[in-house]
Amino acid sequence: MQGILSRYVLWRHGRGFGIHSPFAYRFITEVLRQGLPFYAYRDIPADGRMRLLFRVACHLQPRRVEVITSTPAPVESTLRRVSGKIEFVAEEADFVVADLGDTTVSELLPRLARLSKGALLLNIRSEELREIAAGLERGMLFYNCRGTAVLASLPHLPRQDFKVKF
């Protein structure tokens, strides 16, 4: 029974039902679940995670990005398509792309707390997600059941979590 209820919540939130925040509704319907191709899709690998990264970065417009992954080339290439003004840094980033297979939650959590734009978290397990959600004081965390989470940490956003199919 729990599986059916979980799938129903994913379906419902994925279409914007039950989402009362205007920002969260727009972010889910226009960014996370956007079905139409963006202008640079032909230049981005057909990997759904890179296309998700492109859509999120277009919406949040980060300037300073930290990439924490063992294969940074596709991530950096995708982000360069968003804007030529993106600077890749090791500290003081406003957006983070992290592969949880290449870092730990304890290393990542202080970085996430300081972000002013957001993060894309890849290969995240449910216990890591719970630990990150408990450690955040602000921002909206959108996650699916396939190991991907997106954090929108704009200063005006309250602390909320959304389980969404994307």
C-alpha cells in the first residue's frame, strides 16, 4: 500500500497539485518537469541529468559554481551553454553540482547551508537525503525516487521538501 501512495504523491506533486507555494509550483511545472526542448538541447548530451542541470541553471542563473564529481567535464560543458559568465570555483560558490558517490554529506552540508542559488545532487540515497534535509535551515528541496535532488536556496524561500517525479 505504501508504494501506491508514494507513486500517487509523486504523480500529484509532479503536476502541481497540492503545491501552494507559487515559486515551487512554477519550478516544478516549468523547470523540473518541462517536456519541451530547451534551445541548447542539441548541444547537450542526451543524458537526462545534464538536461535537468541545464534547465535548473537557466532558471537560477548561478555565477559561481562548484563541481564536486569525478567527471566534471560534462557538467562544466553543460553549464557553459547556460552562460559564458559562469565561473568555476572551489569555495564560496552560489550553486553546487555534487555527486554523492564522490563526497560525503558531512563535507557537503556546510557548503549547502551557504548557497544563495541552489544545488543539484546526484546519486543521493534516501538516508543521505534525510540528513541533508535535516541540516538545512532555508530553501526548497525537490527530490525524486531515482537518486536526484535539486535544492533551490534563494534567500526568500522558506524551508520545504517536495517529492516530485522528474
